[in-house]
Amino acid sequence: ICGIQHLERAGNRLTLFDSLYFCIVTFSTVGFGDVTPKIWPSKLLVVIMICVALVVLPIQFEQLAYLWMERQKSGGNYSRHRAQTEKHVVLCVSSLKIDLLMDFLNEFYAHPRLQDYYVVILCPTEMDAQVRRVLQIPMWSQRVIYLQGSALKDQDLLRAKMDDAEACFILSSRCEVDRTAADHQTILRAWAVKDFAPNCPLYVQILKPENKFHIKFADHVVCEEEFKYAMLALNCICPATSTLITLLVHTSRGQTAPWEAFRQLTGTKQPLNRDSQQSPEQWQKMYGRCSGNEVYHINLEESTFFAEYEGKSFTYASFHAHKKFGVCLIGVRKEDNKNILLNPGPRYIMSSTDICFYINITKEENSAFKKQEKNRKNHESKLSYHGASRLPVHSIIASMGTVAIDLQDTGCRTSSGPTLALPSEGGKEGRRPSIAPVLEVADSSSLQTCDLLSDQSEDETTPSDDEVSAGLEYAKGYPPYSPYIGSSPTFCHLLHEKVPFCCLRLDKGCQHNYYEDAKAYGFKNKLIIVAAETAGNGLYNFIVPLRAYYRPKKELNPIVLLLDNPPDMHFLDAICWFPMVYYMVGSIDNLDDLLRCGVTFAANMVVVDKESTMSAEEDYMADAKTIVNVQTLFRLFSSLSIITELTHPANMRFMQFRAKDCYSLALSKLEKKEREKGSNLAFMFRLPFAAGRVFSISMLDTLLYQSFVKDYMISITRLLLGLDTTPGSGFLCSMKITEEDLWIRTYARLYQKLCSSTGDIPIGVYRTESQKLTTSESQISISVEEWEDTKDTKDQISYRSNHRNSTSSDQSDHPLLRRKSMQWARRLSRRVPRHSGKTAEKINQQRMNLYRRSERQELAELVKNRMKHLGLSPAGYDEMNDHQNTLSYILINPSPDTRLELNDIVYLIRPDPLAYVPNTAPSRKDSFCNTMGQDTREETQL
């Protein structure tokens, strides 16, 4: 305005009001033309003003409008008319982080029937910049409403229309310094919502197990520490259980990586072949495809998968459904009973009103079934299937959430005829061992122990002499003392008398024993070491699954708790009844403490995230200390299986970090691409996660979100983890494929073998393959004798070529510097006058020995020296047993024609051993589960 007036003094001599009038008319694009600039400077200024106004003003107006709308939302109300006509859920949090928000939105809106729901966020703090940017995206801005308010105020609950909400999710802030205080806030929010809207379903997340009984009224509760410790415990006996559960509770259509891009990133040109030598992307393809399996449910009488098995045994239905459709039936629930039974066994008879729970790529309602043509059926009927390996392969084609399943003409065979025909002796193929058919209705003679499995039902009434001398006469019963209210009673291996508290201390002797380290105890089985900050009540749930009654007592691993702080008497009173459970005060960043607690004799090392480090000034830095300590363990004890808990899943890329490994770098680029695509599991192709060596409790947030659509997921997860025990329900275990078991050949034959003998239901395979990488430079010893002055130039060239071709992680070491130092020392020794021949030779020999050592050998020498200093024998330390060049992954419900490989670990749901206790006059047609359930309940009450 002032510029126009100033420049037009040489022209029209406009007043200040005329200048204001001209600017308003010009910017509003009306342009009457009654006032116009006359000279060129004024015209130039007007042109500049119009250009700037066209760019800047719309942006400013948009930001002002958005801020005004957000202010209205934060202080406004959710429309009552919309609440009555549209469905919405309320999310109550104390502070909203971008990771929590995206996990909730991606999982909640992954279900098709929830696309029309609105999400109302009720949070007492203002949203930060990251959340604001996300909620500006049109996909979320139309469905997510942010209200600033407190759940403890009825006015704010009224603004969110809590009484009309379909559900209310109350989440705890796990990054708080005081986690108990965070639980107290969650409890008050739950009470306030229940008081204001008693009919609104509550989905509550709690941190500490001792606070769970305050919110028993909630419809669904997930206690973090309960699930965390139980999952970490099962990881020690069933590898990668955490990855298995995480993949099952995530909604996914099967993650697939861009294979061509991965091949270019890694420089892989290896073609696929029919042997087990698979290219690096092949394992990802299988792993990604099987990760799309989830748990679904359907009524038996309405199901195409299971309707024909009414009146048949559960094991018979599970095997034939897998054979025909590729689905894995894992459990049932009776119509008049709320308890879910995982693999109730071959004596359970399927009823038309049963609800079946199964694992598949998609639910049956989204599947299209195609019958083969008659001529193809006739052609198939003429073929003779010799052996179980000729089972038909069923194609499962995932396209837009629909699965097309080809139905073969394979009717349910009766138990009278053999299911698998043996090959004729005159054939070209040799005679293979046959597999018994799965009977429609099991009898006592069919319940035999499979040859490839160890018998889990031990006769413990007659212990051997070794067991008596070792004091292994354990009793089975319920723990007499629980550290907190609300823990589920579990039948466990217990001692006849509780151990004195002084004997629980591993590293200090007492009047009852004089042992001061793990070696002196002479354990027959390898240790399981848990490194934690404090002995919280949740740690009790780590011990219970490992001492459950269905674990063979000869396979029980000693448990050592490595605690930063001494445990209190209440915790010791709870664990003193369990056999072979010890504790020690120490830290994982102290090598002496690790050696005393028996790390060299350990099968697994579980590193629990410390509560004091869960909150940090910089996001994602809460795991810094844990990651560095685990990396040190990884370098010192390469053969040790380390299972780590992290606060943030994004930090798992630093586990077993290799800075210049091309394979890891390619996986990192793939993760970024998957994240850009909005994948819920962008980190799933990371090697530590696929192998089950890293876990974050935030991965289980989706369990609570998914329970809104699948109200049974929490119950099934608790049964799998051993947190709940229902009479007649099976448990999760594993078996290893040995050379004697390779005759089974395929997953379908293994399924039949297990169902026909032990009644076990396989649900997946954990496979380990060798990762062909070039040898790490740090693992190569330098041979001094081969180096001569005349070959220095050639050595330089060979080193450079090796340096370019190396793809390992330890290239940061300095073999070139060592080489130059050695040459310098050799030349220097020539110039120095030799006063004493023997002394010079001794010094040179010591120097050459130092140069010969690699980094791994230096670390091994350090560990052995510390063991000798502590008075420990270094015989148990195997420094060269390196498992770094292997990769492991999970195949959930693989296709029936998947070939078994040596050392595969198969996940099994084994029937309850107590369900096979003979009853008086058992009925063959009735469900055995009901009678045993009543008997077990009576015993439990007594």
C-alpha cells in the first residue's frame, strides 16, 4: 500500500486510502480499473505483488484454515448425529507417538468391514508435528478426529460420544520412567470409561501383571510383561516363537520382496534349481508367502472346509482338511462353552455346532472353490499314487484378498482301507516305510508314540538310580505361592520341599552347598540365562512355561537369573519351589559376571530391556546400551544363541551389525522400500527378526487391535504361550528333523505321520540354511613365514583385490596396518645390533606370534585369561564355533509338498497328556474332552 502511494507521487498522486482501495480490488481479482498505476515503477511493483500473492496467500490461508479446524476439533465435539448414524471407536492415550498411531491405524483399517469406521483420539496433550502431518493426509483426515481432553472428565467423554462408541481402546505409555504410575493412570481411565459408558466394550493394555486384577471387568486385556516373558521363555525351547506369534497376529496378505531389485542390490546371479541349494531371494519368497497366514474361525456346519467331518475325530478332520485345502485346523470351541481347546486330540468328536479355528492365507468366506473338470477327474482316477509323496498339490493363488483353491476328487476315505499304498516290490523305486492312516474315530490302540519323537509321557513313578542320587524326584502340582494376584494356575514340575534362599544364589556358597559358579554344579543340560534389571513379577511367567508339567523332566534346562539388583523376598518365595532355578547379582557388561553365571555352558542368553533405559531424550536411543552390550556378547561368544528385547522395533537393524555386509545392506534397502509402501511388517525380512533373535513388545500391540475383529486371538495366544491352561487343550512344542526322519520327505507325509501316531498337529517349520559369505578378514590368521621382502608388491595387490571382494562385516579391522607394522619391525630388527642371540630370537618369536593372531583369537585369549583368573576351566569355551554365516526363518503352514530338510524344527500343538488318562468305561463315540475336563476341574478344586 505504501509502495503504491510512494511511487505514484510522480503520477496520479494517490492518497493512502486510494492505495488501499487499489490493492484490495487487485488482490481480490475484481479489477474495476478506475484506479491504475501510470508509471513503470508502479506497474513493476504491482506485477511482483500479484506473483507473490498468487503463491504465498493460498498457502497461508490453507494453514490458517487447518489450524482453525484443528482448534475446533480439539476443543469441539464429535457430532452426535454422526455418532448415531456412523460407527466410531475411541482411542484413549496419555501421549500420542507417531509409531503407535500408525500401528493402530494400519492394523485397524486392514480389515474390510472396518473401512467405514471413524477413529476418535482422546489425548490430554496437543499433537506433535509428526502426528499433525500424518493426519493431514486425505486418507486419514477424513476418518481420524483428534480431540484434546482427558478420559477422567465426563465432559470430554461426552465430546467423544463414548456412550455411542463401538469400542474404547485404552493404551499405556510404555516409555514412562515409572511404569507403575503409567498403569495407575490406565486403571483410572478404564474406571472412568466404565462409569460413564458401562455398555461400551473395553480393550485395555496394561504393563505390570500385578495391576491386571484391577481391570478384570474389561472385555479384553493384554498385559505386556506376561506376554513378553512367556514369549521369551518359549523362544528358548521353540526357536523363534516370538516371530511366529508376531506374524500370526498381524494382518497381512503375505509380504513379498521385489526379487529383481534384490538380485541387483546383492549382485546375485545364481539361478534357482530343484535342489535345496536356493538362491538368497528364494528363502525370502517362501518366508514372505507363508507370513500371510492368519488365524480365522468358522462354524463347522457352515464350512466347506470342515462340514464333512462332523462325527469324525478332530485329528482326522485336521489332517484331511490340510490334505484337501491346505488349511491347518488347530482348535475348536463348543457352542455352550467359552473355552477354546487347541488340538483336543483324536478322541474329540467334531460336532455341527463347533466353532473351528484354523490357519490359512485367507478366511474361507473370501475363498473361491473350483471343481476340476470330469475328464481331468477321470484321468486322475486312473493314476496310481505310489507312496504318500504323490499327494496332490493344491494351488493357492492369492489375488486381491481372494484365494482360489482347486478341489481334487479326494473324498474322505474310510478307516477300513489303507490311505497310502505301498509301492510294488518289482517297481524301480525301493520300498519305503508306510504311514498308518488317520482313523475317523480313534481308539486306544491307535494312540501310539511316533518313532521320530521322544515319548513325552514319562513314567515318573519309578525313577532311575541316577535320578534318585541326583535328587531329581520332582513332584507335579500347582505352585503354592504366586508373586501377584491374577496369575493363571499352571501344573508344573515342583520340588518336594522348597529350597532355602541361600541355595538360590548361584555364585555364593552356603552351609548347604559350596558351589560358587555354574561349572561346579555339573548340570547335564545347558543353561538358560536371563539378564534383567530387576526381578519383577513378570519374570515369574518366564519360569512357569519352562517348568510346565508336559515338559520332560530330563530335558529341563537350568535357569539362571542375572539381575542388576537383588530380588526381594516375595519373588524368592515364589521361585524356591521350582527345580534348578538360580539367581546371581551382576550385569551383562561385566565379563566376570557372565563367566561366573555359566555363559560358556549356556544354550540361550535372554537379554531383557531395562526399564530405566526405556525412556530417552532422543527417540530410539533407549536401546543404545542394550544393543552395544549384545553386540559385545555376539563378538565374544559367537556360538551363543542370544535373544534380545528392544523398545523400538526399528532398532533391530543394529542387532549383530555388520557395517559392510552387502547382503545386510540390500536387506536394509528392501526394508526402506517396504516402509514406503506402507507395510505393517517392513522389518520382517531382517535376519535377526526372521530367526527369532530379537523381539519388541510393541509388535504385540496389534494383538489388542485385532481382537476387535477376532475376539478369540488373545485367548489363543495365551494358550500357545502357556499363560493359560484349559483342561483338554494342547500346548506348543517342537521337534527336530534328524537323518532318521528324512524318509518322511514332505510336510504332508509328516502331517499324516503325526496325526496317525501321536495326535500332534504341525503348524509350521523353522529352517536354518547356510549363508554363503566370504570369510571375514578378522578370522584369517596372518602367516608371517609366507611374507618376504621380494613379495611385498604382490601382497599389496592381493590385499587390495581381497579388500574389494570381501562382503563381510569385519573389514573395519586393519590387516594392512598389521602387515606394514610387521615389515617395519622386521627391517628394524635387521638394523639393531644383536647383543644376545637367544634374547633376540625370543623377542622376535613373541612379536611374530602377536602378529599371527586375528581379532577372534585375541577375543578368545581375553576370555580364557579371565576364566583362568577366576579359577574356571576354559575347556567349555569354544571360540571358533561360529554361527554367524547362517540364516533362519519360519514357514507358517507351508504347502503340503514342501520338502523337509535336515535340522528343520517343526512347531507342534501336542494334545494334553492328562486327557489320555484312562477313564472307567470310556465311550468311543463321545467326546473324551468333556469327561476329562470335568475330572480335571474336580482335581483342581481339591
